[in-house]
Amino acid sequence: MSNNIVHIVRCKKPYRCLKCGLCKGAGKNLQVLTGAFSINKQPSFGWQEEEIMKRKNLIAVLLTAAMTMTMLGGCGSTGDKTVKAETTEATEGTESADTEAGTEKEGGKLRVGMECAYAPFNWTQDEPTTPNGSKAVPIYGTDYYAYGYDVAVAQKLADEMGMELEIHKVEWSSIGISMDAGDYDCIIAGMGRTAEREMSYSFTDPYYYRDNCIVVKKDGPYASVKGLSELAGTGCKVTTQLGTGWIPLLDQIEGAETGSNYETTSECFMAVSNGVADVCIIDVPTAESALLTNTDLAIIKFDENDTFTGDEEMVNVCIATRKDDTELRDKLQDAMTAIGWNDKTVMDELMNEVIGEQPAAN
């Protein structure tokens, strides 16, 4: 006689499988059963047959009771009262659920999507506070925290609306898709309001105004450039971040070599540092943030008479919501108005403050 060890984990079909008879009807209460049995001895299934008979009898009783209730319902109002009572209870339950949903919507959470990798607008850090003591916000589903200009503004708006701020980290290339999928409800991520994006999303007024610039090697051949025309015909290698409004500006550098663009701005700056690219088109705050740790780079702001054209769309940084969610867009806009977030001076003050709070790793 040989013995086998049998492991049964949470039987999901009690009384029905008729495979081994070991569970004896334990069903969902059976977690793990370990034991030995003889493969030459067939288990008895008499208990299953008895159980089946019991169930048949129970079904017959229930059918008889149901027919009796139907007949009684036709003779008097008792059945109607029972139905009405059940309907009332169900309706009250639905109203209760609707009330809870309404409460959640009225207060609830402001779910915001951002890269958490686009300093100084947003970044990821290990600690719950910045070096200067500002409170960072936990990143949903992680053990990390987010801070930066976007987070600080989002917190101000959430406080004004009486909502809890919830930050969702997402790759820039899928930031709009993830919002449409319902992962979060708005984007506060240094996004420029472009005509193309307005076809897909609803936008608030700007919560920041930024200027564009280029970043080059401090000791490289383009460090003394003053205007866009000086780059023409040089064959310089240019780059920027994927999926941004800076992409169309690359073609305005006549004769430039347009190679690889990158998922994050950090990769763009690294490409310039390593000589993979000569010029990176970016915004001034992001460039200033990068130079805190990339001391080999230099920022060049073109002369206003010799600069990019059509780059105004990247100047206006706005909050995006789903195209049909004008209710949330208007609520955010009202909150911006309530806290006076339409003054560029105030915006610049906060930006300068958060640049100084950026951890060295960013």
C-alpha cells in the first residue's frame, strides 16, 4: 500500500466535486488539509447522496411556500404591503448610496496626475517634508512622496475646495490616456495649453507663465550664442522632451540634426552633458532647476528679436480635465480665483521658493 500527501486549498465547490470525499462538506471553511490516504481504497460517498436528498426536499418545500404566498397575495393586501416594504427598503438603500456618493463628490479627493519627475514643477522624494520643511504629498500606491510647484498649487486648490489631495505618478507619454481611463481626474503637471490638446481636454486659465530657452554645454561651441539665427547652418544636434509643445520648435533651427528626444527632461539634460546632443529646448524654470546639480550646463535666453516663433502655447501652463468634465474644470477655476492665483508675481515667488526646496537627487 502506497501513501500520497494530498493538499486541498479552499474548496470552491463544496458538496459538488465528488472527487475525494476528504472535505466532508467543510467547503469554504476548509483552508488547507494535509494528510495521507491509500490510493487502493476508494472513499465512501454516502454522505453526498444523503445531502442531495436533503436539498431536493428543501427545494420542494420552498416551491410549495412560494405558491402559497402567491395565492394569498391575490386574496388580500398583505402581499402588496410586503412588496412595498421591500421596495421602500431597496429605495432607501439606493438613496443612502447616492447620498454617500454625493458626499464623496462634494468633499472627497482631488485626484491629480503628474510625472513626479519634472522638477521644479513636480518631483519624487523619499521624505514627507522638503529640506526647508514644506509638506510633501504621498504618491498613491507607493512609499514615496511628491513635491514641487504643481504639488504646492494642487494643495492650495484642494484646501480651498475642501478636498483631500491624491497624487498619481504617471509617465508623460500616457498622462492623458490614463486620465481618460479614470485613473485620476485632472492633470496638474506643467502642461502647456496648446490648440491640439484643447481638442481633447478642457483647460483652466494658466496657473503659471513660463519662458522658453535652450540649454547647452557651458564650455561647448554654442555657449556664446545670443539668438536663434546663430544656430542656423551649424549642424548642431538638438533635443527636447517627447510629447511636448517644444517638438515643433526643433525645426526652426535651420540645418539642425534632429536625433532622439526623451521621455523625461532629466534625460535631455544628460544627453547634452554627455555630448549626445548639443542643444536642448526647454523652459526656464526646468533649466534653472537642472543647473543646481548639472554645473557643466548653461542656460541661453534668446534675444526677443531673434527667437522662436509660435511658442506662446508653451508659455501658458494650465490644469487639464477630461473634455466633458467641465464641472471639475469650473470648480478648479473658481478655486484659483478664490485664492487669487492669477498674479504672475505671486506665481514666480512660489516657483523660486520650490526651486530652493528641491532635493539634490532631482
